[in-house]
Amino acid sequence: MAFEGLAERLQGTMKKITGKGKVSEQDVKEMTREVRLALLEADVNFKVVKDLIKRIKERAVGQEVMESLTPGQQVIKVVKEELSELMGGEQSKIAVADRPPTVIMMAGLQGAGKTTTSGKLANHLRKKHKRQPLLVAADVYRPAAVDQLETVGQQLEMPVFSKGTDANPVDIAKEAVEQAKAEHHDYVIIDTAGRLHVDENLMGELEEIKTAVNPDEIFLVVDAMTGQDAVNVAESFNEQLGLSGVVLTKLDGDTRGGAALSIRAVTGTPIKFAGMGEKLDQLEPFRPEGMASRILG
Ligand code: GDP
């Protein structure tokens, strides 16, 4: 599970302070130094760490005394709240279009988990929100991506709109939305092409699809295992395309967690879902507060 190293270190740090009946400025200084090192080691963006530590210090020193908690526990509460806030605070919701279908465009680099996540999201919408999504195979360049999405559709017993690999992705997306309207699907999930790198061709095509179907959500799928790269990728996609959310995949792996903790602060884009495994039911809404509790114990 992701964050294990970070969680272990931070919990060790918190343990030292939790029972304290009095927390001096020196205690806070030592605590924040350890938190800072642990976060940097977990590959959290340098500036993000700096700002976070500053806020924790300001709040931890000279905070109001609450009777129900020891001063040590109060300091920990501050750290937890700030970590949660860093990841977006409130859990963000998925859009619902005034007039269906709600169109969701899935973007990402090859191998990030975009096709799998498209299927997972469709499954989530059906199971948790009782929706009828239409999956759309618009990743026509990666060999077998269309077949892969069709297989996912079969596994889920869900329809997949596909025109093979010779059609133009913009036309595919437009026709799929028309079909969804005609067949009364309430969500359309478009699996767009991924490339090995962020490049102009990729962005150009995504922009064209965006203009053509005017999506309600543009989700970027990023691999949490890629650390700071995931943050950089999110930054460029957000600048060029304007993202409404990020799906962080492979959080079940042995990642250091830096991406999860930096993406929101660096890009301003909330993480909406977390991929927790290869199976189609292993997608969870991302809950900043729950994640902060998981990390701090
Ligand atoms: P795409 O190229 O972005 O469409 O990526 P795929 O959907 O083909 O996924 C690439 C690989 O990552 C596949 O082997 C997936 O099973 C795997 N994968 C996707 N999401 C997750 C996840 O949340 N956890 C794990 N462990 N593997 C994942």
C-alpha cells in the first residue's frame, strides 16, 4: 500500500508529541523539522512542503487550548487538517449535466491506466450512482487499446462505442455522444489516445475532441508510481486542456505518495478518484480527510 514509509515516519514523530501536556515552541520546531524531512523523502514537491510547514508552525504555536485534547493531540490535529487541506479538503463530486448525457473525457499518458480506469469509472457510476454509461473507444493509435476497452465492456456487460482504429477520434467522440442521446445513456466516458510523452499532436487532438463534445469533466489519469513526473504531467495537461479532476492510479503499489500530496497544491486540480488495483471494482473516490488519517494514524 502507498504511503507506508511516510505513514510510519510521521506516526513515529506524532507519537513523541501526543502525550505532551505542554508543547513548547522548541517541540513544534522539532516536530515540523521531522515532518518536513519525511515529506521530502516521500517525494512531495519542495515548495508544497515549505508552504505546508509554514502553516503548521503558525497554527501549532499559539493555538487556542481545547479542553478535550492534550496540547500534543491538538498539534497532531493541526497537522492532520493541514495535510487534508493540502489534498483538497472536501471530497469533490462528479459532475451531472443539466441535460444528459454527462460527458467525461479521459486523458493521460500511455500506461497510466486510462483504459482500465475508464472501465472502472463506468462500473462505479453504474454501481454507486445507478447510471447507464456508454464507453467510447477513441484511443485509436495504441495497438489493441480498442480491443482492450471492448474486453472491459464485455467483462462489465456494458456497451462500448467503437469504430475500429481507422476512424478519426474527433468523429468517434461526436458520434458516440449522439448515440448516447438516442439510446438514453446518462454518461459518456471517452477513452482518448495516450502517448509516451506530452506532445503537441496529443494535445492538439485532445483540444479538438474537447471543442467537439464540450465535456462536463476532463479527467487526467496519472500513475502515482511516477512521483514528481505525475505532478509535471498534470501541470502540462492542466495548462493546455484545463482539467476538472485527476485520477491517481496504482496507489495500491509501493509508491512514496508524493504525487498524491502535491498534485492538488501544484495544479489546483482535485484528485477525484484513486485506483487501488487492476480489477474493475478497485476504484475509490479520493477522500483527502481519510487519506490524511491513514497517513497520520
Ligand atoms: P493506458 O495505456 O493508460 O490505457 O493503461 P492501461 O489501462 O492499459 O493500464 C496499464 C497497466 O496498469 C495495466 O496492466 C493495468 O492493469 C494497470 N493498472 C491500471 N490501474 C491500476 C491500479 O490502480 N493499480 C494497479 N496495480 N495496476 C493498475
